[in-house]
Amino acid sequence: MGDRYASFANSGPGRGLVKRLGLPDPPRLRRHRPGDPLIDGPVLLGAAPGGRLAAQVRKVLEAAGVEVLDQPLTEGRHGALIFDATGITDTGHLGELYAFFHPHARSVRTSGRVIVLGSTPQTTAQRALEGLTRSIGKEFGRGITSQLVYVEPGGEGAMESTLRFLLSGRSAYVSGQVVPIGAGTPPVPADWELPLAGKTALVTGAARGIGAAIARVLARDGASVIALDVPAAGEALAGVANDVRGRALQLDLTAGGAGERLASYLSGPLDVVVHNAGITRDRTIAKMDADGWSSVLAVNLLAPERVTAALLDRGLIREGGRIVAVSSVSGIAGNRGQTNYATSKAGVIGLVQSSAPALRQSGITINAVAPGFIETAMTARMPVTLREAGRRMNSMAQGGLPVDVAETIAWLASPGSGTITGAVVRVCGQSLLGA
Ligand code: NAD
């Protein structure tokens, strides 16, 4: 599972060779450790004339202990560049982007951050912002991520959880994304290190890989976790549940009446539901047998659909609850040999987007994360050439870790993210697939 090339490239002899031969150069990514500051180094904050967010951004960041500058450093590098582009309402004003980013393009630290704030993708000038942020993600390198955040009018008070996530090491493998923040003022956690204190979270497929990491991160953030997996994975599941001081539930989600069994197991409503369980049965469609098709659809799409319905019908997702489903970049881009998997994972995006409007009335959000290449047992089984291509064909020149997906889910699951719904956030290091 380990990435030997990345270890070599970051070693003494490796560094020189990588530079000389122009080989892929995977940086060591900054990942969150409890107690870390949000970001290393000051944030340079710029704004186009008429922007409505810069003052609020400054207030939120300064309260979080971040140094915010409106004049660039003359020495040293910035931890992040944030640009309030909400004032750009006319394409004639897009030059404001050049005026801010051109002189500061080389001023960002390794694993630094670029965030552009817009209002809506529905106007020509605002939609144009996406081309800038996605390109910066590809140009800056050195583990620097770049995102576009659209903040709907009325969503000014809802930015904090997203700014904290995007600036911190929690978003190490998230780049080139567009995050929509809707109007409203979600609750502010009493302690940002424990945003899920007092919450109960269900994580499916929690015995190993990404699911185990999700259980650990949600528990770290204060949640009581119910870790669910198939009976055959019972031992590993018990290990994870013990680690997080949670409960283990052995259940095959494709078994008849699985939703009902889950419902009868629960002693009260859930605050967070994470649909993570998933399988692959890769074959081109010409070679795939009917079981290979239906088993993948059953676990990856029908189970989340039915479990969500069973829980909602019985009032077992609390008002203000959070549902996060794990999709895949394959569900966005398609992938040779994965018609079944990509269909199921595109369906997960459909589930999220079609359910979000109705759930809004009960304050429940539903979002998807779409991992790219993540170092797990699933990707360790890939043929070596495909595996190496998956690792390198992204802006970070390396695979992500299960914790990267887990951190993204924890952000979407947190109370402060209550106005983000129907979104799909890729955790793919800005993979070239479907970009
Ligand atoms: P994994 O195979 O390591 O873990 C999946 C878990 O789901 C296993 O513990 C398995 O027992 C469980 N599971 C399978 N069928 C189940 C069922 N019927 N009922 C209950 N549990 C069941 O996989 P992973 O790499 O950790 O992937 C987790 C999720 O992330 C999956 O949905 C996968 O499609 C998605 N994903 C992974 C990658 C990657 O690179 N690893 C990329 C994109 C998406």
C-alpha cells in the first residue's frame, strides 16, 4: 500500500534525481494534527471593489488566531491568499484577478492555500472564476491547494467552518473544488476542536480503509460512532469500534430488510449518517456477468438509497442532521472496466442532488465526497501500471490517504456546515480524470 516512489523522491538522494530528470515531485503534504494552528503564516486578503465578504472573513480569521494582512509581506511567504471576488459582476472587471494574483503568485508557502470567494456560478463573470482557481491548483504545485467558494447572499455568517477546513491541513488532498455555501446562519460549535460533541454518527463499511478512518475522525471530533460492516468483517469492526469507544453493528446492507434491522437497532435518532460501504467488481461491460453488475449496484447505490429512506421514514435522522455519501471520481469521469461501479457512483451523486431540496425543510443536509486515488486495500489490488498512473496523475503527484476523505466528511458533517447541501466535493488531489 505504501508509496515507495514518494518516499524515495523525498529522500536525500531522491531529491536531486527527481529535480535533474524532471520526474514527478510529490511534496510532503501538511496534514492536520490536533492543536495545530489553522495555517502556518499570515493570510493575504484582497478584494475587488464592491466585494461584500472581506470584512467578515477578516473577523472570522482573526478570532481564530490567524494573522490577516491587506498589504503583502516584503519578506517571507504567505500561508494563504484569499481574494473576495464578489464585487466582480461584469466580465470587464476580471482583470482584478490578474492584478491580485500575478504579483503574489510566488509568495505562497509549501502546502499553502488559495481561496477565491464568489457569489454565484449563474453569471458570466462569476462563473469565470472557476477557470482561475482550477488553473492555480495546477500551476502553484508544492502541495498548495486552490478552491472557489460561492457564498450566496445571506450566507456571510456561514463561512467559518469552510474557511477553517480549507485553510487547515484537513483539506490536504482537496484542490480545484467549488464549494457552494447557501444562505442562513448555522450553529457555531462551542469548541472547534470538538464540533461533533454530543452527536451520534453512523458509518457504514467502517471495518477498514476509508470507513475506519471516518469512524476515527468523527470520534476525534467528539461524535459517538456506530460502526457498521458485514458479519464477515466482525473482528476488524470490533477493533475499530473499540478504538473509537463506539458501538459495532454487524449487518449486510444488501440483505433483505437491512434498513428495518438498522432502524430497530437504533435507540434514538442519528445526527450524522455516512454511506461509505462500497465494492468493486471490475470488468468491461462485454465481459461482465449479471452478478458483477447487480452486486456493485446493490452495495454502492441501492443500500444508501434504501437505508436513507428507511431512516427518514421513521424519523431516525434528527432535524439538522447530516448525510454524507461516498461517491468516486469514476462516477464523474467514467472509467474503463468500471461501468457497474461508475453507474453506482454517479447514482450516488444523483441521490444527493435529488434529495437535497426536500431535506432542506428539515434542516438536513446531504452531500457527496468523490475520492480519487486513495491508498487503501481497494487500490492496492490494482495492476501496477494503473496504480502508478492513478497516484501521479493529479496536482499532488501522489495518492491521498483515507484520513483525507475522512476529514472532508467531518467538515460536511459538522454543525457549522449547515448551509452546504447537494454538493459534490472531490478528494482527489485535483486528479486529471474528469477534471
Ligand atoms: P474497502 O474495500 O477497504 O472497504 C469497504 C468496506 O465496506 C469493507 O469493510 C466492506 O466489508 C464494507 N462492505 C462491503 N459490502 C458491504 C455490505 N453489503 N454491507 C456492509 N458493509 C459492506 O474500500 P475503501 O477503499 O475503504 O472504500 C470505501 C469507499 O470509498 C467505497 O464506497 C469506495 O467505493 C469509495 N472509494 C474508494 C476509493 C479508493 O481509492 N480507495 C476511491 C474512490 C471511492
